[in-house]
Amino acid sequence: MLLQTTIANHSRLIIAHPNYLGQHLLLNQFEIRYGSGYVRLHGDSLTVAQMISQIESELEPIAENKHLPYLVLDECDRATPSALDEIIRLMLDELPSTKICILTRYLPPTIINDVSVRAVTQVIPIDTGLRLSDFTKIEARPQLDVHAFGQGRAWVNGQEITNWRGALPRNLFFYMIDNPIITRDAIFREFWPCMPENTATNVFFVTRKTVHDALGFDLIESSNRFYRLTDNVAVTYDVNNFHELSQNGALELDDAQLMTANQLFKNTFLQGSDMPWIQARREELEFQYLVMLRSLAKLKQDSGDLETALNLNIRVLAKNWSDENVAEKIMDIYLKRNQPCEAVKVFDQIEEFLQGLGLNPQKTLQNLGDTARSRCI
């Protein structure tokens, strides 16, 4: 839960992190704990005048809202980028004693880079494990945040890269992020396997330049026949975070790390792309995800949290109906919760699946199924 003490006294502009899935948990805190003024914007491509009209129709004329400790503007991505910048600046000027809270899927495009505004801006929450970087910090190196779970998105200092000038530069970008040091031959095999080397070299350099133009800096350095990510950029990558959290969580029996890893894996790797390297990587990550879920489910069951363990095991089984060990765990939990008929449903489903493969459930699972059926009235 967000506590009032997490908001710095000097903060005037508070931005709910665009990548935080629980933004409305923050909204609830502001509304209840702080007695805030709240306006949920509606419409599309809103101008400053339209936003002012909606704010004043919900509250009072802007000049009369100075008593509010917080003014929360929700769904600010409905505004045009320039209008969002302008309305924030207007609120900061007109309401000097009010903290302006912004909920949006995108950072304000230019005002966040204004030194005077940045000094009084706070982005919440900040959690490097969940790829929630603090965009108000001025770093010596550009901050590159990359999310490959889902369709694939990237941000430079909080601003999303949307113009890749085609699929090829975008795919090369994600390939290099996922393979931070790789031979030139490996790159050419993945992207231009049928091209003569000199032709592939020319195409690669053009594509690399396009990636540079999209980001605003050189991401890739070369040494002999190797290419690597430059050290001049601070990179956070959700796949790397997932690896670290899932592996360390399993080794240290730390369910907090495993729960965070579970949060990161919301969607499959680079949805909508079907290059061979993406498909192979997707399968690797899906396997690691299932291993992580099994570890987390065991920790939850050992701690007595049967509800969470049940839900996690059901997700594993839904990915692999041939996993009889997981089916046993699910049925065992149902029986412990005195839900034998639910256990029977699980047994019938897995039995049908296995018989479709010409197999029968193993003896221990059959015995568990018989026990559940005898108790199901």
C-alpha cells in the first residue's frame, strides 16, 4: 500500500509510473487517504480547453481549487501530448499549494525534461525488479528500458520509441538486447541467411544506422567479428529481470522474488513476431516460466497458502495437460479443501487427454481419482 510518507514534501507533480499495472491502487490511496479532487478525463485527442472544461465541470473553477492537497487527473493519455504538457504546467502555476497527480499510460513528452519541473516531480512507484525506473533522475548515460514480454516496447529516458521505420530495425534491436554479445556470423544467419556476405554486411550497417536514429544514440559496438551492446547506455530488460528473480527465488526459497518474476511474465515473448530466433526464445522462456510456477506453488503449499498454490498449479496444468504430478497436487489440494467433485473433474480431464495420446493415467493418479470419486456425492 502507498503511504503518505512515500510522497516527498518537495514533490509538486506526481506521476503514476506508466508501466505500473496497479495504477488504480494508487488512485484509491489518493482519493481516500488524502481527500483529493479527482477528475477522470473522457474523449480522445483532448485539447487544453477541453481538459479545463472537464476539470471545472467536476470540481470548481481552477483558481478556486487551491485548497485541495491533491488534484488527481486520471486517463491523461486521452489528451494530445502537447496539451498534456501544457495542462500540467498550467496546474503547477495556478495551484501552487496543490500536488498534481497524473495517471497515464505515457509520460508527458517534454515537460518531464524541464529541469525546473523535474526537480519537483516524483514518479511512483519505483521498483527496478518490475522495470519501474525513476525517470526524474538525470543520469550520465541514457536510460533504456526494454520490455519483451508482450508485443515488445522500449523507452529512452521515459519516452517510448514508436517509430522504428520498419520491422527489420525493430527486430534487430530486440535481437541485440536479448544477445548482448554475438558474432557477426550469427546475426547474418538469423536475419539474412540467403544473402552473400558483402550484401548482408551492407544491409546490416543500414539497419544498424536506422536503430541508431530511432534511439538517438549508438547501441551496438563492434570488435573484430563480434557485436555487443555499448557500455554507454544503462539498459534494463524485463527478460533479464525474470531470469534473475526466478533463478534466485528458487535457489533461496524466496517466494517474494518468485512472485515478482510471475508478475513480469504477463504475456509471451515478443507477441506477433515469428522469426525463428523469437520462436525458439519463446519456447525457452515458457519452459522456465513453468519451472518457476512449480517452485512458487510448492513454496505456497508448504506455507499453507493452498488457494494460491492451487491457482498456480492449475496454470501449470493448463500449459501441459500431460503433467500428472501437477494434476496430483491439484487433486490433493481439492481433497484437503473438501472439494472431491472438483478433483474428479481434474482427473476426468487429464484422463481424456492422455487417452487421446493412447495412454492411461499412472497408478497413483488413478488411485487419487478413485478416492475423489468415492467422496463426490
